[in-house]
Amino acid sequence: MMLNLYNTLSRRKEVFKPIKRGAVGFYACGPTVYSNQHLGNYRTFILNDLLKRALVREGYRVKHIMNVTDVGHLTGDNLGDADVGKDRIEESAKREGKSALEVAKYYTDAFLGDLRVLNILSPTKLVKATAHIKEMIALIRTLEKKGYTYTIKDGVYFDTSKFKSYGKLSQQTGGKRAGARVEPVAGKKNPADFALWKFSKPNEKRQMEWKSQWGVGFPGWHIECSAMSMRYLGKTFEIHSGGEDHIAIHHENEIAQSEAATGKQFVKYWVHGRFMMVDGKRMGKSEGNAFIPQDLVAKGYNPLSFRYLALGSHYRARLNFTWEALSGAQSALHKLYHDFALFGFIGKESGKKGDTKKYEKAFFASVNDDLNISKALAVVHELIADNKVSAILKRKLLLEFDNILGLGLNNSDKLAKPPAEIRKLVVERERSRIHKQFTKADTLRAKIEKLGYIVEDTSEGPFVWPTKM
């Protein structure tokens, strides 16, 4: 089976073909660490995770680079122009009474913790913008020598009129930026031109600023990703991913500055996930509905229920988040855990019978069809319901499927190990059943259920399972 991916650049699904046999360079836009990442962000990070898992399944050695933006991302990005406004990290530092480095470290650590609870594989290397200023300055120098830059009072800018194919990713011309709600920086030659290096204001002492041949300042947001991705993956690499909001500006600008500097194609395949909505509105900090993984825990949800919810909708379709939908996802995940643990409990008795090849083929065909994970989940449920396939074979294949799904099935057996109080009642009930004391057995079952567990009688003995996650 061949992996097929929708390429934003070509606007069609393409058979994935690496530049170098057996190896994949994969750059994923990471967090700006001025605050906690919200669930909408994590939907995109789950997309990255699924893509990486699918590539590994196909036998590729994946070099996965993710950036941490800890300088240069300005608040004007929310208004459609990332060259205006104030630095998000510096502003967060002022609000929280910390240094910019302390803020960046705190939210980077929080991000890494969230990756763990959502079972998202860590990147091969997590790279910080502040650790790669030299590479950014060197890239700007190259662009300057090739005639792509100009300097104004505000900083050094890229002249998009010099890059003839500007707009090819978003299929827009280099006019006023789509969605921009602010006036562009005075002195810019074209509305789409963007900052490569911003000057510190004369009356302002920034916490994060560096000397350069143009003056003291800091890098523009876009130059960071180009400099770091090419530093670790080369001038041309296979995959670059991110959210749909990055297409028209951030990724368009990455292409322009990278290809202008090298004269080579920057990225072969661009993969973008669509927004997650909340009651029909975009989820975001500026919208006031930026729920984070800790909010799920506080409301009694397993964070992996959100992962299950994300898997149920194709990454190129918008997902509408509601607490009701999350509850449904949690119930479905709890049922999946139950079935997997039960198969392990009765596995020896069931033997190895049944044909699982059709399920394996259907599941991975769905995965390779542009990560159609919702269709792959349907295959999972068909397998579980097939009475002709033994429990032990179902369990084995489900584990293989979970290498893609990342739902933590291998941890579900722990849920079938109740506390001592429950185990004692189960033993007492089983003794009552053996002695045909069925009224007492029923009373004990009801007591066990009241304490949050159910008992299922199987050929291997009583199987005990919590009623809630």
C-alpha cells in the first residue's frame, strides 16, 4: 500500500514519494510559548502525530523537527499582519511578572506535558528560535545579497514583488493580505512584504534582542521556521505541516524566503489541518474559548477522549467541539478499552481462529488514503463485532492498529484490576453463585455496581470493569 497525501501546494491527493529512499524530513510548526496551547492547537499536533505514525508504519526513518517560537511572534498576527503589534512572549512576561525566558520555559514544559497526556510522540528534535539567531541572520544576509530585501525605519523586509511565484501556496496574489484588519507598516513597498528583522525601538529595552549588521533587534516570525527547518532537514525536504491559518501568510512567506535564498524547491508536500470550532466559532485565545487539556481533567474527562474525538473527523474537515461530543467520545473510548481488556481476559480460552487479513487491509488502506482515520475506526468496530474472529487475534490486531491511533490500549488492562474492596465482594459473589445462593449473588452484584463496577460472567471467571473512565 502506498501513502497518499493531500498536498496544499497542488490542491490534490498525491502518492507520497520521498526525496531519499527510506527517509523522510518532516517539519511541523510548533507552539508559540507565551501561554498554554489550546485544544484547537492540539488537534493539529494530533494530525502531525498520525502522519508520523503512518510514515513509520510504511517503514520510513522519520526525522521530525518541531520549532518552539520563543521570540518574534507579534500580536498583530491575530489581525492578519504578523509584522505589527507587540511580542507575545514579552507581553506575557510583563503580565506574569517573570522574565521572557522563564515564561518560555514554563509554557514549553507545559506543552511537553500535554503531548504526553495526549499520547503524541515527541519530535526527533525540538528547536528553539532563540537558539538559532545566527542561522536566521545568515539567511537574511543571503537574501540581501540576492536583492530580495530592503530596509526601512521599522526593520529589514522581504520584497515579495521580486519573488515571481509569491502566492502559489495560497493561490493569492501579492496584494493586501487576506483578512488583514490593520494598516500595514509605513514604508513597506507592497502590502504582502514581510519582516525578516525587526529593529528594537530607540526608547525601548527588550528582554530579547540581538546585534546584527542592520541594527539591534529580533527576527521576524517567518524567518525562524525557514532557518531552522533548513538547518536540520536541508534546502529541500519532504513534508511541512501546520494549521490552515498558516497557509496564506506564514507558510507562503516561508516558501518565498527559502526558495529565493536557495533557488530550490523548499518543501514537496504541504499538509494542513482545518480549524476546530466551538459552537460554530473558531477556538482560540482571542475568542475566550481556548480550552486546554487540564480543563478536560478538571471536568472528569480522560484527555485521550479528546484524541478519540479528533480521530473521528477528517483533518481536512472542520471539527465542532462540544462537551456533549466529548462525552460521547469518552463513552466510545471506554467501550473500546473494555473490549480490549475483555479479549485479554478470555483470550486463552478463545484460541486462534478467524481471518483478520481483511480488517488489516481495510484499516491500513484507510490510513494511507490521506489519513482517513474515521474510516479506520469503523474497521476497528467491525473487527470487534465479528464473532468469527477469536478474542486473542482481535486483541493482537487492535494493538497493531493502536500504533496508528495512539489511544493507549495497552494501558486499558489496568482498569480491569479493581481495588481490594471490590475484589473481595466479587469473590464473595462468585462463592454465592457456586452454592446457588442467587439472591445473595444478585444483592452483591448490585452493591458492586453501586460502588462503580460491573461484573460480567465469562468462561474464564468474573470480569470486573469500572462503569466510568
